[in-house]
Amino acid sequence: MEAAAETSRPGMPGELLDWYDRFARTLPWRAPPGTPPPPAYAVWLSEVMLQQTTVAAAGSYFVKFLSRWPTVHDLAAAEDAEVMAAWAGLGYYARARNLLACARVVSRDLDGRFPDSEAGLMALPGVGPYTAAAIAAIAFDRRAVVVDGNVERVMARIGLIEVPLPEAKPLIRALADRLTPNERPGDYAQAVMDLGATICTPRAPACGICPWRDPCAARAGGEPESLPRKAEKAPKPVRHGIAWLALRDDGAVLAETRPARGLLGGMLALPSAGWDGTEKAGAHGAPPFPADWRDLGIEARHTFTHFHLILRIHGARVPEGSAGDFRPAPALDAALPTVMRKALRLGLPALQSASA
């Protein structure tokens, strides 16, 4: 940790803030440098979306959510199905459930006001240490140590922290803590994230224009791209399942709402089985109702956090009067999570052509 201590010098936060004042990214949830902070609701909403999601992907969702539900009271009053449908495509759907739970606590119990401390924020559903620190710093300008993936990379390089992740996390946080200033902590937190996103990138970092190029120990050593080091990950297991695609003669497709808890909880989906832990190993369950089901010879493949999924698609054409939650294919496509949207888009043309 000695190298990290040597690179932590008093002028570094000011140098970074000067750079941020000139080159800060313009983002829909962000206030310009040196201006009053954005509302806590907007910061919280953006931070929840940015968990496991890129800035580019989250931007349009943030704008859509804020337009549709401009206050935490509006979001708290929304129907679960509406919010889950609006979230479709962002992935990691437990975040959407936590979003609603948190909004309802803040609206009902806190009169719509988010706590301004890390401890108070962490008491809310779905708010962990990173999110609490980010909201405290950015929305309330509290001094908080904000460490995301971009910050980890910057700190590992600045301090030449060669211990692989995740063991390096305490060392990285200690250096981040020493560098975090008391003045403008919200702007500083966003500045470090911008530095990692735009200059101190995973590959080909632009060291020549970095405001921290002089104190950076990794740059001095000539191998900044080698940091942070990461422990080898075990290969992800592969799960198999079946998705049933029932196409009614009027063009509507059968949907189901998944159980509130578990994978894709509360989301609309095609009926499926055999992949989410609800059946015994190797069992694929029964189709939703008797029909002339056929294996379409198509697989929808998707990667979740902890496993790869291969869904074999079985399809059937059914009469127009068939009962069930049938929805027009375009409307269903817009509401489905990514893996189910893949299954629909792959299976529907195959089922239509096979039945022609």
C-alpha cells in the first residue's frame, strides 16, 4: 500500500475538479459542475438504473421514467406491471422491484424526501453502500467515498495496487477515501467516474491528457492497462429450458406473468420451464395447455449474471377463441425482458412459416 500512499498528494482533488469543470460529460441526470445538485429522486433513479447497466443504455430509460413518473410519489402510485414493462430491456429485474419498494417507502413513510445520509439511505430497499454513497455525495454534497468500476480502475492505477480484485477492494477504497475532498464531494465523485469512463479506460488509456498523469504510479511503470488485476472467474454453468410460443389465429401470442419472486420476477414472459430452478433437474414441465406443439428447432440464448441459458422454442397455432392472456405480438414484444423477446422474435417467424 506504500505506492498508493505516495501518490495521494493534497493537490490532486483540485486538479481533477479543474479538469471536470471543463470536460464533464453532459448526462440527463446530472447538474453542470458548480451548480446546485440535482433532486435526490433523479440521482437515485439514475443510480439504480446504472447498476449493471451502461450509461448509454440507461439514458433513454431515465428520460422515459422521469417523463412518465416525475416525482417519487408518482412512481410509488404506479402499477407494478406498468413499471416492469417500462423497465423491460434494462435487465436485472430485481432492481425494478426494489425501485418500486423504495419509492413507496419514501413516499409513504418519508413524505417523499430521501434521507441525506449514507446510513439513512442504506435503510431503504435496494440501496447498498455504493448507491447510498453516490446519492449522499451527488444529491446532498455530503463527503462520501464513491467507488464504482471506473473508480476502482483509476485508483488501482494511481496507486499501483497490484493485488487482484476482489481482494484489492479495501486497498482501493482506502486510497479513494484519502483522495475524497470535503469541498465539492459530489462533483469530485462524478469527476473520478468521468475520468475512468473517458480517459483512464480499460484499454488504451489516454495518459497524455490525464489530469492525474504525473502522480500516476502505473503510468510511470509503463503498464497502466495491466491494472486492475482480476482473479480468474469460474466458467458459468449452462441451463436448458423450453419456451412455449402459442400463436392465435388473430396474431396474438400467449403471455404469462411470472411469480413476483425469483428470476424475471413479476415480468411478462412466454410460458417456459426447466431453467429457473422451479423444476427438478432435467424436467421441463408441461406446456400451458394441450395443442399441436412442435419443436421449432430454434434456440434462444441469453447470459444471466450466474449462468448461460439455452431456451428451446416449441410452438403451436391455436384458434382465435382460445382462452388465456393473449396479447398482440408487437405490444408483447415491447413489454418482454430481453431473453423472452429473443425467443419471440426467433420463434414467431418460424411458427408462421411452418403453419403457412
